[in-house]
Amino acid sequence: MNTPTPTLEEPSADRSLLWRRMAAYAIDIVLLFAALTPLAFAGQWLTGFVPDSPRATWAVQLAHFSLPAWAYFFVADRSARGATLGRRWLDLRVVAAAWLLLAALSGGRRSAHDRICATRVERMTPASPDA
């Protein structure tokens, strides 16, 4: 029994891809919040540290939420699957361009953000059975 392998399809110019990307990001944020909040509370409980100034609050938020979230997106985008959990659920992945200059000048239907970041988001579609 042959399982069809997914092929990549250039995204259409409609707004559905934007909504899917936004939904994937929302899924990722909810998952990160659900995973990091208990860890932050556990860390605070174990150390007994309670931030008492705006600077200490900022440092705690940076250490417990921002840095892990940035690391999650950085590692997931550069993984073999090229996608975060939210993008995987919605069949999206990030494909890095070989050269930033080429990506920035290529234009087409890609957003300015994608050209600047040297990425391209593609919709995964199942391959045809006769392929």
C-alpha cells in the first residue's frame, strides 16, 4: 500500500493563507503560554524570588517567557520539518531562501516580511495517487 507523499504548492494570492498563518501563530502562543506558565510559577516557588521592581519584573518575563518563545520559533523554523506545532497542524511550513538579497528582490506574491526574513511559507498538499 503506497502512501502518497505531500508535495509543495505555491500559496494563492487570497487571504486564506494569512488567516491560516495567524491561526497557527495563535495556536503556538497558547501552547507556549500553557507550557511556560507552570514552569515560571514553579521556578518562582522553588527559588522564592518575587520581583519587587519594574526592572526585576522585566527580567523575569524575559527569562521565563520571551527567551524560551524566541528559541522555540527559531529552532522550529530551522528544523527538518520547518514548522512550529501550530504550523504543522495547519499544514504550513517555512522554507528558508538561499540568499537574502535574492529573496528580498524576488517579489511575486510573497509579503515584504517574508522577503526581508528570507523565508517563504508554502501550503502542503497531498500528492496525486498517480504521481
